[in-house]
Amino acid sequence: MKASGFLLRWLFALLLVLITFNPTHYSLFHWLWPLSNEQLPLKILSVLVMLVIYIIFLRATFRSIGLVGVLFASAISATLVWLFVDQGWMSIDNTTALTWILLIVIGTILGIGISWSHIRKKLTGQFDTDDVEE
């Protein structure tokens, strides 16, 4: 996998997260809330499509890096935020910045998860295979 392959997967994961919710109020969440009957079939279709995409990304992420990998990546990200706050580079009172950081972290974890088999193959030369149930 080339760097462009990882970048594309990461950008798609980030886009998925940011389409779902973001502080600009231009997101699926803000379009749906408060719930009304206006464009209800389109809203339901949008949610179902997003759920399918999330299932694909989440399944790939948990199959490739597992719960431990997700927790480890989250712990690293949380420690980086702590470092930024401790050094005075970021304020804990700035909820908008924290929201953006959280969304980027989630997108990055999903991007790593969807790309991990390729990354692992490049690092170790080992291939990942899916378990085949008979």
C-alpha cells in the first residue's frame, strides 16, 4: 500500500465521522435533530446508508486492531490532548476545539483500522487473512 492509499482511507473515515456530526451544525445529526416528518424517507435512507458504512468500518477496525488496539490508540490520543493542555497549547474550556480533536481521533482510529492489514503487511511482510467459517 502506498501512502496515498492510507491517506485516501483515512480521509474517507474522517469524512464519514464529520458528515455524521461536527460543530459547524452542517451534519447528519443536525439535519435529523429535532426529529420531524419533513423529508422522513430521505432521512431514514441516509441513516441506514451511514449505518451500513459504519458497520463496514467498525468491523474492519475491530477485526484488524481489536478492542485493545482501539483502547491503546484512544489512550495515546487522550494523553496527547492532556499534554497539549498541560503545556498550555490548548485550553480545556474550548469545547469546540476538543470536539474537533475527538472527531479527528475517531476518524483516525477508523482510518488506521481499515488500513491496518496493509500497514502490517508493509511493516512485517505478513499477510492477514479472514477466518473462513465452514
